[in-house]
Amino acid sequence: MNNLIDIMQLSVEEIDELIATALDIIADPDKYAESCKRKKLATLFFEPSTRTRLSFEAAMYELGGQVLGFSAANSSSAAKGESVADTVRTVGCYADVIAMRHPKEGAPLVATRTAGVPVINAGDGGHNHPTQTLADLLTIYRKKGKFSGLTIGLCGDLKFGRTVHSLICAMSRYEGVKFVMISPEELRVPRYLITDVIDRKGIPYEETTSLEEAMPKLDILYMTRVQRERFFNEADYLRLKDSYVLTPEKLVPAKSDLIVMHPLPRVNEISVAVDADPRACYFDQVLNGKYMRMALILKLLEVKV
Ligand code: NCD
């Protein structure tokens, strides 16, 4: 069974193929307009979402398929106490592919055991978010034309930010990559990513609390939201939430070809004044996410166009 639970399930070659498909979709969308005719995608969202769920749905519609699903746990039988395993076994009777978001780490992996159809992890707790990484990779590729030799600044909530975790894994496979991890002490990147991914591959990295010091070195600045829903107490969230706020002034020492990324939603981390800067790419990520999800659905459903 084809699933996408962790970005590392895709080889570098498979990522290249997905990017090639996405670029072909962008160049000739009509060619793909009926490629998933009579196929159904189910979006099972046990946690809030705007972009991920709607981009999956838009992706399936643009492939000529149909969508069903729910957008909140309290509108499904989860509210009655049904297990994830039973819910997806049921949905697998109705749909050809499932995209699932859940607050518990590992829930989409559990879903693969009973779904009977491909399952895509659309975000599991503070763990992983592989399809956001696909959006991020296409954005980097379209802006930079390469993945190797880039210095990537990751800023904000690196502890709970699942998009950061998947992006580190994906980028760790390219030559000459460096990471600059900018966060408050309490929100540093989980140690397993340092030991199992970054150190294991001998990738140069630094951890700092200073966005100002890091700025001139960066080719990519990936801002993130402090993940309020994963905090154990509100006081900690309130203390940390505005640790980093990107403004046009802070971008003055940055490279002229820096790209500023953010998985969105933003709360206060990027001032709206930055949106007018040509280096701001976060709304490009939104659109690229739809194309990469189209490419992924085609791959998982083994549709040849
Ligand atoms: C992210 C997520 O859900 O992890 N959003 C998204 O899918 N683009 C980031 C976030 O919620 O902060």
C-alpha cells in the first residue's frame, strides 16, 4: 500500500518526479482535468485547518475527482468515542485515498493499518507534516532552482512546529546544506532531529536566540508560529508568542535573494508590511501546495497521465 506518513518515505528521485509532475500541471492543467475521474478523496481533519484541507480538496477537484470528509473531530463519530482505526476502516469503504490530520502524533500511521486505501499524513500533533514540506520544496525549487548549498534559517517554535521537523529531514539529503536554528531556549528543535538526522549526516548547524545575528547568512528564512495548542500552560505561550516578529527593518541586512517562507497561518511573526517585499514567498507556498498535492494524489493512486 502506498502511504505518505513521513517525508523520508519519498526518495530524492521521487521528490524530483513529484516536482516534475507539479511543473507539468502548472504548464498544462487541462491535461490533468479528468485524470482522477470517479475517484474520491476523503479529508479527515480532527484539528483545524484552512490551507491543507482546502488545498487537498481543490487538488482533487482539479484532477476531476470528488471529495468527502469532515473538518472537525466534533462533527464525526470521534465525538462518540470511535477509534481512529474504526473511523478510517469505515472511510476506506467510501474513498480511494485519505488525507488525515490529527492532534496525536502517530495517528495517521495507525490509520494505515485499517484504511485499506492510501493514507496521507496532513499533520500529526507536533510531529510531522510531509505535504507542507512538498509545498516548501516546490517553492524553494521555483525560487532557487536547486536544493544544494543553501543556508536555511528556521525561526520560532522549532519544538512543536511539525513543518520544521519534516523540512529538516527533507533538506538534510542535499549537499552543502546548513541549518541556522533560531528559537527561544524552551522551543529548540527536538534532540532526536539533531542526533538522528543532522549529526548523523554531519550537517553544519548552529542554534541561536538571535534572528538579527543570523539574518545576513541566510538564503532561506523559514518563520513559524508559536504553536499555542501544544503548550501545557497559557502563561508560557503568552511569554513566548512574540519572541520573533519579522519587520522590513529586520530584513535590511539580509541577502537580496533571500526567500522568506512561512507555512501559515501567521499570527504576529511576520508584519504585513513584509508582504510587499519581493522576497516574501509565503503565499507562493500556498499555491505550490495545491500543485504538489495534485502530483502526490496521482502518484498514490498510480494514475498515469
Ligand atoms: C501548519 C501546521 O498545521 O502545522 N499549517 C499548515 O498546514 N500550513 C503550521 C501551523 O499551524 O503553524
